[in-house]
Amino acid sequence: MRRGSRRTYKGTSLEAIVRQYDYLGNFYRLALGPDLVFSYAMWQDDDTLESAQVRKLDYHVDAARAAGTPRVLDVGCGWGSLLRRLVQTHQVEHAVGLTMSPGQADWIREQRWPGCEARAENWFDHQPDALYDAIIAIEAIEHFAGSTLSRTRRVARYREFFERCHAWLRPGGRLSLQANTWHDRGWVAAMLLPAQAMALPGVGGRSGSHRMEAAVGGLRNLREGLHASRKVFPEMFLPTRAEIAQAGQETFELVDERRDPDDGARTIQAWLERLETNRDEGNRIVGPQAVSDLIREQRTSLRFQQERRIGVIRMTFQRR
């Protein structure tokens, strides 16, 4: 409440964003590589983290048909890796990036990349100067609706994002979206069911000791999830594939999608190796407790990815 009236809900708050990307991000950046790409890569067998990240960026440029166009919007632009690649590699004339992190926006501006514009603002408040030819949103939707919202309200918030993108795009324009999503059964099942149930539809807990083991595992998952939501990524919540598709169906046609079930785990493994290597420097930058919290969260995310409780989905939408 502020001055007796309710503030409009706009997803993850500025305070939470600053903690995640400006404060903890000072340590996390040590693991990301020179391009500072803070999202799951797209891997092939012999990739390094850097080459897999470039492949991911180029995939979204191709999916959105953004190359060679006058104007492209990057929602959740991070430290600007996609903005720079759009302009320098794919001949986009003007790339606009939205981030709620003041530190990220300032860093991009300091690079003075020609044709790249960083705006420290929420997509909810964005007013474009002109229509865009393509929009790309890589792991931004997780910030749009928190865990305190019902499924109906979450979908409504995602739908509003699609409606805004529809208004911002030229006719026939495309939106390429990447999200870290819960298993198709939803977050409750993803937390509580045994790992084998994530891979085999219809499989549930069995009797006796198996049910007890599943219950213990579910409680552990809830404990680790609560720790992550309090200490590392407050106010974030993952959608399901069905929620995204439902939200976009009135304004966009889903023209392509792909799931790469190992991409999340391989990316986290690469990050964890570098986080551990830079642990002493992280202790100096953000303190031992923050470093321990972040590494603990990443280990949990790695296990959730390996057990298929969460996964990476990439969806391409075309404006109706």
C-alpha cells in the first residue's frame, strides 16, 4: 500500500531485481564468460559454454526473423549480449533492450555499442517510439507473475504481455520466447512426485517404503525451493508450457517449439564449475553466506533439471 491506494502489480519488484542481478550478479558474472549471457545455452556435443550461448542467441534471431530488420526489441536484455549480436552480426539497425536492473542498463550504456539502446524499465511500462519487426524474450517471463498469484491470474498476466507484444509488432512479426518451465503436470507434482514420475506419464508413488521415500523427497524439494525463493530469486515463478500457450493463443499463432531437455543441466554444470573456482573472489564481493546460498540454489536447479522437474522450452509465435 502506498498513500492509501494499491500499487499496480508488475511482476518481480525492483528491490528483488536489484538483489538478483546487481548484488548477487556481481558474483554470478564470474561464471558467465566474456559475453555475460545469463540464460540457458543451446548445446551440441563439442560445445564450450561460450559457443553454446552464441548458438542460442543465433537461434532466437533466426526464429524471430530478426536479421537485417530495422528494429528489434529484447525483453529482459541482461548485460546486452543479444543486443550487441543483433547489431554487429545480424545487421539489425536498432536494437532496444529492456531490463529492470539499473546496473545492467548502465553497463550496456557504458559499452557505447552503435545501434544498441538499453532502457531500465518494466515491459509493463514500455512505450515504443515505433513498431518493432521482431521481439525476443529469453527467460524473462519467469519474472512476470509470482508464486502468490493463482494460475488464472498468472495466465492473465502472461496474456497481457502477449497483447502488448501484439501491439508493438508490425503485422506478421514474430516473438521468440525461451522459458524455464515446470513439468507439464504443474509445479505441485513437479515438487512432490518421485523422479521416475517426471519421465513416465501416469507413474506415481507405490506402496509402503516407496511412498515414504517419495514423501521425504517431496519435503526436501519444497525445502530447497523455499530456500531459493527466499535467498536467491525472490518473487520469481516458473510457468508451464500450457500456461504460455494459453496466454498467447488469442493474439499469436504458435508456429514452432522445441524442448532441449539437457540444455539446462549442461549450462548449470558449466556455471557451477566456474562458481566453485571463483568462490574465494565471490566471498570477497558478496560475502560467504550469499555465495553459499547461490551455489546451493544452483545445485538444486541442476538436480531438478536432471530429474525433469523443470526444463527449457523455446517457442516461436507469429502475430495474428
